[in-house]
Amino acid sequence: MQGFDLDQLRTLVAVADAGSLTAGAPRVFLSQSAVSEQLRKLEARAGQVLLHRAKSGVTPTPAGERLLAHARRILALSDEAWRDLHGVALEGELRLGVTDYFRPAELAGLLKRLDARHPRVRLQVSVCKSGEVEAGCARGAFDVGLTMRIGAGGSGRVLRREPLRWMAAPGVRPVCGKPLRLLALPDSCALHQFTVSLLARRRIPHAVVHTASGVAGLQSALAAGLGVACLNASALCPGVAPLAAPHGLPALPKAAFHLLPARRGESAFVARARELLGEYFV
């Protein structure tokens, strides 16, 4: 019979989220040796190595990342089925702040799916810059925040990682000997700051020729052929393509999308809603 064991999938998620077998074991009420055995059986079932193990902890392999995405959805459906059969419904108002870099073409569908499965949850969604999301969570304007960080660092649970890419309209390329025509969000945006700082460190001449108020505006400027921008992979849109070759531009790291940590004293409803977002938004 094909398929995966739910307990083994739950162990994989716990260990990946905690960052080590030692930290993950209490989350599933198992000893470290039992967790190790669960993961050994799961990797045997998958036929692939799922976690890189090191003294500093564990990180998912590419196969592990894929299975983690499936595992979160499977476990969410299992929990949802249990609540449905036991008459337990999630109900309340949730104020959600989301960075506008997060899966811009898919966010509406993700929210629609959440609404269909939990119709008693009343969503108030604000799509804005990561700094605004973090500030809103700090002052209590949002119950749950989802932000983007570049490279290592940041607090909260990492939902997904995406490569950053240099993007432009097909046929648009940097011109040798001329400053790079850079498109960006305002300079309060962390990605704007990172991009400009990176180009300055590499001594690549550039000029910000267009500033958009949001990612949708930046995508339109790219598609119009106004210049080049640095964006995360899921922000790729029709009329825009990654530059096929570096063209003298520096390599880019990955961006990580974080669910911000729980605030002290938050309700059980908000805590459960944060878990659901972590399962649906991977």
C-alpha cells in the first residue's frame, strides 16, 4: 500500500520547524531516539534523504522541502476532518498583515481556500511592506504577520524560501558602459535597500529610474520595459522573465517568508489561525 504515516509526517514537520531532533522531540512527545527512528522509517518510505544533519541542527533537503509542503497540507486536512466530525469550528475575526512580495499571483486563491474551509473566520487582510507588517504586529494592529527577510536572520516560523532573481521584460538587458536602469519599491522597502547596497558594494553603476508603490506597480513597470528589478521568484508575472545570463550583475541570495512569532497573551483562536496559515501558505 502506498502512502505515508501521519505520525511520521508530523515528526518531520516538528523537527524541521524546531531545527533539530532534540528540539523537535518534545513537540511530538517522543524521545530523541524515537524521533530518529520515525525519520529513518520515513526516509526509507520516501526513498530519499529528507534532512541534512549537522552539529548545528537539521535543514531539509530539496526532497524534504517538497515532502514538508505535502505533509503540512495532509496534516491540516486530517485536523480539519477531526474538528468537523467532532463539531469543532474555528470562529472569530483575524487581522492579517502580509508582505506584498508573498506569492502575489496566488494570495487571493490561498485566502479563498481558507475562507471556504473556515467560513466562520472573518478575515481582515492588509497587504503592505514587511516593515509595516512588523510594526503593525508590534503595536497590535495585526493578529498575525507574514514578512519577507533576505538571507539568514529573522524571527518566527519560516514558511518558504524563494530565490531572488534579476528580472526584466524579454529583450531588455543591461547596457554595457551605462548605469543599470533599476526599478524598485520606495527606499523604505528592505529589498530596495538590499539591492542598492549590493550594487554599490560591487561598484556597479545604477540609477533608480522608476519607483512603484507596490509589487503590482513594479511588475507593470517591468513588463513595460522600463528597466531591471530584483524580485523573488513567485513575483514573476506575464511579460516579465528572469535575465537569462548574469550580464555582469551579482548573484542573489534566497528570501525567506516568516510568520511572525505569537504575541504575549494572544487568544487560542489567533494561535490556531496562525497554525492554519502555516499549513495553507507553504
